[in-house]
Amino acid sequence: KNLSNQLKLININFIKKYFLMKSELLKIAELFNAEGIEFIVTKGMALKLLNIHKNNERQFRDIDILVRKERLKDAYDILKKIGYMYTDPQTRDTAKYLGDMHQIPVMVNNKKVCVELHHRLTLPKFFKDCPLSDAIFSEYQKVNDIKLPTNEYLIAHALYHGTLHHNFDNGPNFLFDIQKILINGNVDLN
């Protein structure tokens, strides 16, 4: 019974955190759209917004947002204006990234909502030119005026993320995500 109560509490806390994160995402989306910053929400938040995972069985800890490289600084400046800052206080206050990175460092606000701002989806050490980013910007789906990858690109990104990016070290989450996308996402494999 104690374990059951703990699991219920974890689920309630996740639901609260999800609604807080969704509220922040809607605010960010409104500001990005007002400034003409094209963006795509990926990974856990995309799966949740698409209702791929039902009943909160898949939890996530941050909001992953892909923006075009040339608008990365603009997106960063907007996040700063609404109270986001780098989680590591030693990080320089800039939107520059290292040549081998696919995102700037994680940002967080005073509500403990974390945002990962990506300028590409794959690491340069695997692909000189990211094979997913441009494709996802050209072919997407929308929920609440928020662009999300198509289900086929969600699968492609999950495969990349679980195999190359994390070298199978992140557990079977990516397989679970792919299974749920196939079951609940109406994916055409032809």
C-alpha cells in the first residue's frame, strides 16, 4: 500500500509539472510566434501534446525546442526576458555554442521549468549536416498552433537519440516511445 501511495503521489506531481510546463510552452510559443521565430517542439513534450502516451506513463523533465540556427540568439534573448537563465551559473551569458554541440546549455526559470534550445537535432560528430532538422521544419503537424514533428520524424529522432546519441545507455525509453507512436500515432510505414 505504501508503494501504491508513493506512485500515486509521483503521478500527481508529474501532472502538476506537466501543466506548468505546458503553460510555459504556450507563453514561449506566443512570444516566438510574435517575433517570427520558427520553432518545433520535440521529444517528451511533443509526445505528450500529441497524446501518444496515454495515462502519464512517460515522464519527461524539460521542454525541447528546435529553432533555426540563425534565430538561436533571438530565441535565447526572449527566454532571458521572461526569466530563464542557464542552470550552470558559470556559463557565459551568451547564445554561442561549441562547434560539437547541437544545443545551448539548459535554461531554467524560477518555477524550475527547464528548456533545451536546440539549433539542430543531431550531434555534428555523427552528421556534418543534420538530416532531421530541415526535414522536420518542412513537414510537421500542429497542436494549439505549436509545430511538432510528424510521427514518422518522431520515430526517426527517437531511433537516433536512443542509439547514436545515447549509445543505448538511456534504457529502453526510445523503444517504448516508438511502440507508442506506432500504436497511437497512425503511422504509415509504406
